[in-house]
Amino acid sequence: MQSAALRVESFRGIELVEAELAPITIVVGRNGSGKSSLLEALAAAAAAGSGMRDWRGKDVIMDIVYAKLLGNTAALIHEGSAAATIELRAPGYAASLKLARPGEREIQQLACRIADGISPYSLAGCLREAVATNAYRRGEPLQELVKDFDAYSIAERIVGLLKGLCGGQPAGTALQEEAAVVLEALSRGLRVVVEAAVSEAVHLSATVAVGARRVSLEKTYYYTATHMQSIDYMLTIPRLLDAVREAVRLLSPEEARLLRPSDISHCVMKSLLKARNNIILHEEEPGDAAAEDDAGLLVFTLFRRTLSGVVAPLNRCGPAIMLHDAASRLRAYGASKTFMELAESIPGLDAADITAEFFEPVIASKHGGKMPLGMLGDGALHLLLQFTGLALARRRRTILAYEEPERGLHPDYMAILAAKIVETIQENPGSLIALSTHSAELARSIVNAARQSGAEDSLALVVMENGRAVRVLHGREAANQVTL
């Protein structure tokens, strides 16, 4: 990848950045200047050609939301902006992304998907439970009461009416006189669920050109599971449940005696919530990392908080598990041997393979010994993790985004990493490595390695300040600025 033009506006901590990226791009700046946001935007744009998935089959945007934003999807858009845009132009690849609040069309689509996702069996089960509870409270024999009670028929009628909200035909001809009243009640209840779900949602629309092939992508990212409990609490407020109380009109006099108005409204709302959760929380399962990506472009990211973990305190277990998983996935790309060759450059490591024994990741030496990965130092673990990305980039056209790769590395390790970065680009010019750093030592090591290899032209330096790229330098000019 000789170069790549990146334009980012109102994404995360970025106001506006227009930069020509080189095969090795170093991003510098103070804390909060937008360095990480620039790498995330690059990764998102590069992943658009593969349905927003990285080399593991994970959604890049959701990775950012979970690892960096604690589930707050709304923070993807710069504060005070209505939408964010990302554009990437590279040889044989072009992507244009827009992130915005869901419009009326997206809200209606979600409402229809929720209505379509309600299971009459689940709704019928809730109604049966309500009848049994009412009978127990009244001290009446349950068997006599429910022998003629057809919960599934009621549930089917309700589901039919809900589907009617999206253009389908309401089920049950006997309900036509009161269908409008019930539909209005169900519509209000459905609207409550949908609006709560999209209150902090972000809608993505993207167009991608890969060679002669052009594709479009649309996807909505919702507030994640950790925030659903508070939304559910809001929806149990009685005044909101009143929105579907009119659904009791579906009942015959005998059915109405067994079910209270609040029972059917509660069950309908519960079914709406369940259908919503099935859509939002389990919308897409991770793809198969071994599958061939249509874009011919892979995305590999290492963000600092991904390494540290969001819930658990910083320890070696997280990076060790990530390393074992990454090393295992490299086999699908034929890059395992390349990775182990890179690992040989770490003094004293003597690594032959990374496997698992009794569910614990271990590193096997060439002499038959084995050691748990967690016993390696932080620096060695993080260097090996970065080597998995470099191994991938040597085998396939890849965009690597590394956030502060110097973390935990001794200056000697930084020199090793710098040399391998330059070697990777020389071995596969189709890849691009972008990294943010606070380390002058690492930046100088990369420049020195590039000069020694005659690869100064592969360098770019992006200086970030307050969400903007205040300087973008290339080649020898970038190298000279780094060495100052």
C-alpha cells in the first residue's frame, strides 16, 4: 500500500483530520489530542469492505464501543456534532462511512423487526403463568379454570396484530371492529420499547469500492447490554404499561375473567422486550476468522484498553489469552511459521510453538520444555502480540493499528519491534502500519531502522492537537522531525 488518504470528521475525539498516510505512519500528540480516535477511524474504514469485521471476525466498531467507550455508542460521534464521517482512499480500495443518530426510517425498521421477532409460544407461556397466579390468589381450582383456556390462540391474535403494524394483515376476522383500538395501544407500547432502544443508538451507512466491485452496508449499533437493565426498569413504570392495556379487548368474557388487564399488558411488554434484546444483544454472531475476506484487506488492531481489560484489573492473564488466540488464528492464514520466526528475535525466549495444556496457554521451547504464557513478562507478551499482527501483515494485505505499542517495552525491545515493522513493510508493501506513541525512543528506533534499510520514503508523521492534524510530514522530512 504505497499510500492512503484518510479524512475523518466528528468521529470520537476528532474534529477534522485530512492526512496522507504512508506505509509506516507514526501518530504523535498529547493525551486527548485524538491519536487513538485516528487509529480507530482508520481501522473502521478498512474493515468496511469485510462487513466491519477485523481479521478475527469481530466487529471493529463494537470492539471500540466495548473496549474504549464502556458500551456508550453515542460517544462514537464527536460531542456537539450530528454525524461523523470517515473516508479512506488506497490503491484498489475506497470506503466512505457515515455514523449518525437513527432516523425515522431506522426506527420503523427496528419496530417491525421487534414485532416480527415476538414468539407466540413465549407470550402464551406468560399468559398461562398469569392465569395460574390469579387462580392461586383466588383459591380456585386451576384445572377447572384453564381447561378451556387457549393461551396460544390469544397470543397468536396479539402477534398477528403486532405484525399488522408493519403492513401485515391482523389475524382474526372477529376482531375487526376493535382492531383499530388495539392496534393503537400495541403501537404505543411498541414505540416505547423502540425509542428506549435507540435513545443512544448510532446508525452506520457505508459504501465500499474494492477494485471494480462496489458494495453498500447499513447497520445500527445500540447501547450495549450493561445499559439494558436501566431501560427495562423504565419500561416497567405503570404509566408505560398502560399503553398496551387496551389489548384486553382481545379477550372473550370468560378469558377476561381469568386474565386481568395488567396481565396481558405485562406479557405483551415482556415479549416486546425479549424480542428487542434478541435483536440488539445478539444481532450478529462473530464470523469465521478463517473465511476469505472479500475485500482482500485485513484489519488488525491492538488498542491499549483492549490489552488492559475493561472489567478486570491489569494482569498478565488477558494478554496471555489474547496471544494464544491470535497465534492459533494465524494458522488459518498460513502465518504461524512467520510468527515463530519473528518470536526468535526476542533474546532468550527459545520459542517453538504456542499451544494450550489443560485450558492454560503455554509456550513450548525448541528443547521440549513448556512454560505458561502468563509467566512471561508484560514486555515479552506485548511484543509477541504485536508480532502476530506483523506476521499477518507479511502474509496478507493488512492495515495494522497499534495504540502505544511501547507499553511495557525496554528500549532494546523497542529497537527489535522497530526493525520488524520496517522489515514487514519491505516484505509486503501492500500493508500499512499506523501507530500512536508517546515514546521518542520508539519513534527514533523506527526512523533509524528505516534509514538503515533505505526505507525513509515509507515514513509519515502525523502531529495531533485538539482533535486536528496540525502537521503531516512524509519521508525524509518526517524522519528529520522525529530525530530532533
